[in-house]
Amino acid sequence: MKWYQLDKKDIINYLLLSMLSLLYILPIVLINLYFKDDLGWSLRGSIGLKGDGRPLGEYLVLTLCGGEPVTDTAPLPLVLAVLFLSYTLILYARTNLDFISNRYALLTVLLLILGNPFALECLSYRYGSMVMFVALGIPFLIFSIPDTVSKIKIFVYSSLLSTALMSLYQAAIGMCLILFITNIFFMLFRERKVDYPHEGLRILGIGAGAVAYKLVIASHYINDSDWRYTASQTLELKPESIIQIFQNILATCDYLTEFLSEAALWYQIVLALFIILTLTLSVVLYCQKGGHKGWRRAVDIAFLLLSPACVFISSFLPLMVLAQQTLKLRIFIALGGFLFYLGILLLHFTKRKPVFMRPLLLLLVLCSLYHYANIYSYGNAINNHAEYAKYIVYHVSHDLETINADGDFSCFSFIGKMPVSQRTQMFCDKYPLTGALLPEYFTNDGWSGGAHVLHYLQDDLTLEQDTEEDRQIAGSAKPVMANSIYSCYTNADKIIVVFN
């Protein structure tokens, strides 16, 4: 049987993991929402991933849609991505986690990769979710290639897959670092025999693929006069850059801490208990086992205590070298690898001591339960937000067409922010950072936000930016139409919609 084929046991695990994963994304599937960039893509039938340096992502979407113009195939892209990710996780488990004999323990650990509350934004995109999660599955594919494959093939496969990952979604490269640290754990604690030349070539291949992407693909597709070129620039090679990277890491940790502070208190307690007890138990059981003595034992213990922090930082470390930092939840798509790694430590050291494994595994299951509750709560909030936006856009579209009944106007713009429903406001007050994910539907951006209104209008009105003159008129003139939510003004051939 070839390394990428599944046997009967693997197929059962794959089906179970796929069902659990599909249950996790169910609220995203049910709300059937156009999220941010999806608005412009669905309106114009074209996408701009090439300009982001992600050409393979664009080809992937176009292939599924049968070329341009892009048609709406949701939720198929997300479903296919989840099935692919589940497949790569099962392959990885067969190659690296064969010491885990308990099927349900294995599935609990694997599910943490998708059940990552920091990946809510990535899951929300109607088209882009497929691109992002296929990228997340590639590192597991790279580290699933067994040592029986020749050295040259290991290097070539790793290079090509790394280039593909970077051409899909660069933030997922952090998972390669996490799996590399996991392999170091396997090397130190002899969970499986390690072929050092193969592992070295695997890592060199990943690095070579990333460099090839940077020098060839990124330089070709990202326009040097575009804002995306500035956003893709890395820090210069100088001493000050090291300080800047550390500052970026600290700022990111503060952001993640703030996000976690929004979580339920019981989840925070369970999560803290799981981390502390797992690390403590790992060290204690390692010391009881005997084996290495002296300096080697000190190295092993230091690795057990420090590696989780390294895994945590590695999940976003490649992005910390960017000259411009924009903290958004979607860049933490690899952060699920943190609990995944701790789960591996737990199952390794307690495989012959179920009396210790079961209570800690229960804590991990409780964490997963909260992740499910979190995404369902988010799904309902974003659905309510979208329904209220639809209620408003019907009225706005009707008023714009009424004012322009004689065709005297050619454009319109918005001033102010759309109000939200009471339910949505309650959610945003409780979870500010998660609430920030809710898309804005009335902006002057024709690709995201304002494009929502363009879905309901004919071609006789275009969306433009508001001007200082527009604001002056809105502040002094009498509206041509008004209600309790917004007022409409006119300025030459423009209609101005001002939210109260």
C-alpha cells in the first residue's frame, strides 16, 4: 500500500473525523453568508488572489467554479477543504501517531486543528475558506511522507508542497514549524525511529520552497506599486529588526490574551488546568521512567517545559518579520497546533497510565466542547447581523431608486455606520474581538461592504467615496428623505446616505 492510501482502520478514523469536523462548521454552512471579500467576488465574478501573491488559491477557486466569471458554489468549497484537512490529519496520524491506540483520544487531539477559535474568520469566507484550509492541510501532508521515500523525493515533494502552501495562504506556514518541533519531540523521546538525513532534507525542502516562492512567485504577482506590495515587505536585516520582531511577538501575545479574556471563565480555568497539569505530569512521568541521566535529562526536561511556548509562538512567528503588522484573527489559523501538541505530550506519557490520561483527556474534551459552543454562538450572531443588514438594505435600495426615478443621479455614498440589532449589540459587548469579525455592510468600498448594496441595485448607480463637501451638506441641508435609521441628501449627481 502506498503512503498516501488509507487502510480500513484509517478510513473509519477519516469518516469519524470528517463527521466531527462537518458538525463543527455546520453553523457557517447554515448561515450561507457573503463575508467581506465574498461580496465583491460574487458581484463581479472575479477574484484578486493573484495580486495577493496567492495564484494557486485563485486557480483553485476558478477550477471549482469552471473558470471566470466566478459562480457561487458555497458551501462546497468549505466542505471540500474540511474533507481534505481531515484526510491529511489521518495520514499524519498514521505516520507519526501510531503509538496512540485509543481511537477517541486520537480524534480528540486531531480535531483541535480545525476546532481552533482563532480560525473563525478563516471559516467565514465563502470562497477563501477553501484556499486557507487546504493550505493548513499541506504541512501535515509534508510530514506524512515516510522515511521509506528516497531522499531526493523527500526534498522535491517538500519543496513543491511548501511553494504550494505559500501560494495559497502564507499564514499557514506556521504549522510547518509546529510539526518540526513535534518531530524534535519524537527524536528526543524515541517515540519512533528517526532518519536524520530524511528529516533534514524535509526541512531544507520546506525552506527552499518558501524561498522560491518569495523570489519567483511573489515578485511576479504582487505589483510593486500596489498596497499589497507594501504589506508583503519584510524587516531589513539589521540589529533593530530583532527588537522589532520581539515587539511584534509581545503585541501579538497581548492581542491573543485579550481574545482569550472574552472566553467563559470555566473555559479559562479548564484550559489553564490542562496546560499546567499536562506539562507537570509529562515531566514527572519522564523522571519516573528513568533512562537518560545528567545533562541529557536536563535537556529533555527543559525541552518539555519550553517547547509548548515555542509551538505557541511558531504558529504566528513567520508573520512577525513583516514590516507592517496588522493583527487579525485569520492570521492565527495555525494556532490550533498548540493544544494539538500538548495533546500529543499527554497521550505519549500516559499511554500506559490511563488513570492519569482520562481526567486530562476529559479537560481537553471540555475545551473542544467550548470551541463548538463558541462557533455556534458566533454563527447565530453573524446570521442575526446579516438578517438585520438585509432589512436595512431593502429600504436603502428602495429609497435610492425612488430618489433616482428620473435618472438624475449617477452615484451614491455612505456616511456613518449602520446600527446593529439588539441581539448583535449584546454579542459585540460580550465578545468585542469576535464581534469585530462581523462584516460592515454599508461602506464606500465597492469590493467589501458597499458591494452588499450593489447586489440590490441596477447599473445606473455607482458607489463612490464621500467628500468633505458631502459631509457639510449632510450637516446643514434638509434631507430629501429620512427615517429613524438614516437620512438621504443630494449633492450634484450624488445621493448621500447618512446613518443617524
